[in-house]
Amino acid sequence: MTKIAFTLLWGAVLVAANRALQDATWAQYLVTFILGGIYALALSKVRILRGGNVSEESK
């Protein structure tokens, strides 16, 4: 449930950033790329977003 809420919140951040940069296409691409990287990093590093039940073999 936490991952779903985080994803919805992150989607809202991405939409807001793209609307704020509506006239600068290159800036939209850059912000989308950076926010996508931060999202992927957060999902892989934050324990509560990973589910907490990660076995030792997958580390």
C-alpha cells in the first residue's frame, strides 16, 4: 500500500513539474529524467517502499 501511495504522490510531483515548465521542452525532458531516476533510487533503497521482507539472497 505504501508503494502505491508513493507512486501516486510521485506522479503528482511529475505532473506539477511538467506543468510548471510547460514552455521549456528541454527542461521538461531533463526534469522527467531526473525525477524518474530519483523515483527508481527511492524504490530500491528505501526499506518501507521495498516491502521490508527482502531475503538475504536478493541483497
